[in-house]
Amino acid sequence: MDPRVEQFMAQLIAKNPNENEFHQAVQEVAESLIPFIEENPKYKHAKVLERIAEPERVILFRVPWLDDKGEIQINKGYRLEMNSAIGPYKGGLRFHPTVNLSILKFLAFEQVLKNSLTTLPMGGGKGGSDFDPKGKSDNEVMRFCQSFMTELCKHIGANTDVPAGDIGVGGREIGYMFGQYKRIRNEFVGVLTGKGIQYGGSLIRPEATGYGAVYFAEEMMKTRGESFKGKTVAVSGSGNVAQYAIEKATQLGGKCVTLSDSAGFIHDPNGIDAEKLAYIMELKNVKRGRIKEYADKYGCEYYEGKRPWGIKCDVALPSATQNEINEEDAKTLVANGCFVVSEGANMPSTPEAVEVYIKNKILYGPGKAANAGGVAVSGLEMSQNSLRLSWTREEVDQRLHQIMKDIHATCEKYGKDSEGFINYVNGANIGGFVKVAEAMLAQGAV
Ligand code: NDP
């Protein structure tokens, strides 16, 4: 490791012990940024990197709620307000039993650079709870969301901090939280994004992250004269991001053959077409069932406890969770001919896996670039709320598409090496950093 990165990381780890995911995310960024900062001493003198690795504010609170048996349950609630240099804090809420400070700090840190890349005026934040919506009744989820928002509403606002969804937080949860915010604060404002279309949501917001990851993959493929036509695509996850990644990849001529959840994955060599996708959406979003049921219905293979990376594919769209592709998985993907990885999820590839991609010079779009479409359309939802207008589906989709092209261009600008290879990791890290850093320099020691 570069000794300057090593020294920076030693200080960060000493200040933030036992936060492995946060260390991982910062180190990846530091490896790109430290050489760049050395060439641009104004950022070094102003300690911009040290400052962006320290949250502006961390809010941690108790979330008590009553389950259906009338018993009190207690969860932890969090909001990480990471950086507001270029706009109000913006970033999702995650409800999952694995949620802890380290995971939210990694996500909030990534969010700062991602939001900057979108070209929209949004700072970075993240939040959530160790609450597990799986197996809970609608009423339990509602009571939890109301209790969570009863505290969170003191800290957020349309011009301060605007949360959205993430793992375990979809339209249902956003609706319950929005209702509670409005009730307590007595104001109808765009304080959350991912809202229902009847009460201030944006068309294309549910589709945005998955579509965006596919648009980004398409831009990467264009640099090699390739497209989705006739390509086999492996997708992980089966939630919001995975569903719409499949929809768009299929529309562009790809054949998506896998889907997963935390229990295992399915392999459908015939491809997941529109009809099968409609079944998955009903299964996952309404019945809240398991992906295994897909294999039972369509008579394909289900692999218990496994991830889909052993299946031969041209394109991989990891869309479940962090660290779901390790070094071995990455080697298998490359050996099987995969030449595009576009990350719908946040940090799904371990650092060792990323090394494999870069060494083999495949087209690798890291999450902060490839999945920025979600927060970009959240930004467009904020714009529409401020205007008190709604744009058409076509208009939002066209803006999303343009933003993904612009992010690709930024990555190319900052990530292309002397041999013409685009290192999208460097491109996204440096491209995202510059705008935030310039804003921080202008605003002084804040
Ligand atoms: P959902 O809750 O809709 O779906 C998550 C999917 O991933 C489910 O299939 C879930 O399976 C699976 N999953 C979750 N945790 C694990 C785990 N520990 N191991 C294996 N599988 C797991 O979430 P989203 O689709 O919204 O989010 C997926 C990823 O995309 C996350 O990394 C998120 O941060 C990222 N992302 C999401 C954005 C958005 O707009 N929603 C924006 C940008 C990034 P199961 O049901 O079994 O838990």
C-alpha cells in the first residue's frame, strides 16, 4: 500500500475503531484521492479528505414500539449527517438487522461523492435501524415507522436533510413515515423521497436505481463498441434495484438469468422475461415471499445458501448488499467471460474482487457511479416538490439517462489512464470529490 494511504488509514482506524465497512470504503477512496491531493496541495492544506471522513453529525436514538402481542420492542435508530457542503443531506434509510454505525458511516461516506457526481445540489447522509421488517405485519411496520419518525422528525427537513429508501425501506415504509412527519410537524413538504405518486412522489423513482445501473453499463459497453443485445446477465438480489435492473436490461436486449435473496439464488437459463418479472414483483413487493418460490413455479434450479457468480455471464449486476462478491467470485466471473460489472448495490465487491476486475481490465462501474440514478431521481423529486409540479415519465427518464451519461463522462475525464483504460474507481472518486472539495474550500473551516 502507498505509505501515505497507510498513514492516513492508521489515523482513521485509531479514531474509528471496529468499523470495518467504514474503513473499507474510506480506504478505497483514499487510494484514488491521496495521489490526486498531492498534486493539488490546496486540498491537502485545507485537510479536506480528513474532514470529509468525519461526519458533521451523528444522531442515535431509541425506537420503542408495540408488537401485535402488545409487547414493547426496542430498536436502535440512526441518522448520519455526513456532509452538507453542496446541499441538504440526502441519502436512504436502511431497515435491516445488520445495520450498525460502521455500515451507515460507509454508506453515508459513499453517498457524499455519489450525490456530487449526479450534478445535483445534494449533500450526503444515511440512516436507518436494526429493525427487520421481514415477518412483521403491516401494522407492526406502521407502528415502528411512526415511532422512528417521531424522533427523526426533529432532525430532518426539506432544506436540511431529506431521507429516502434503501434495503428494507420501500413505498410502504416511506408512506408511513411521511404520514407521521406531516402529522407532527403540520407541514406538507418534500421531506422524504420515494413517496407515492399521489402525494408528491416522482414517476421513475422506483425504477431509477436499476435503470441507472443498466444505463451506466450501456455507456461503459459503448466504449468497446458493445451493447446489451444478446448478452447473458447475472443479477443478484430480488428487491427494488434488482427488479428494475432486470426490466431495463431485458428491454435493451439482454437475457437475465439469475436472481437471489439472502437464502439463495435461482438460475433460469431461459431468461426472466416481462411476465416472470411481474410474478417476482408480486412475490417480493406484495406477498413478501422468498425467491425459492420462483424456482418452484417455473421449474428451474434453486441453489440454497449460494450466490449467483458461478453462472456463466457477460454482464454482472450485483444488486443485493455489501461484500457479496469476493476475490474467488470475481475470478470465476472473469474466467467465465464476464466483462462488465455495474454495481446496483453499494460496495458489493470486496477490495480483492475490485483488484481482480482492474487487473483484468474489465468494465467495472463502482456503486457510487453506477447506482447514482436512484438518488439522482430523488433529487428530481425534490425539484418537482419545490416547483409543486410533476414531470412526465418520459421527461424524468430522459433526465435520468442524461445524468448517467454525464456521470460516465466525469469518470472518463478523471479516470482514463495514459493507455486509454478507464479506471472508473479513480474516475468516480476524484470526479465526486472535486465539487465537494471546492465548496468546502469556499466555505472555510466548517
Ligand atoms: P431491497 O430491500 O428492496 O432488496 C434487497 C435485496 O437484497 C433483497 O433481495 C434481499 O434479500 C437482498 N439482501 C439484503 N441483505 C442481504 C444480505 N445480507 N445477504 C444477501 N442478500 C441480501 O433493497 P434495494 O433493492 O433498495 O437495495 C439493494 C442494494 O442497492 C443495497 O446495497 C442498497 O444500498 C443499494 N441501493 C439502493 C438504492 C435504492 O434506490 N433503493 C439506491 C442506491 C443503492 P432478503 O429479502 O432475503 O433480505
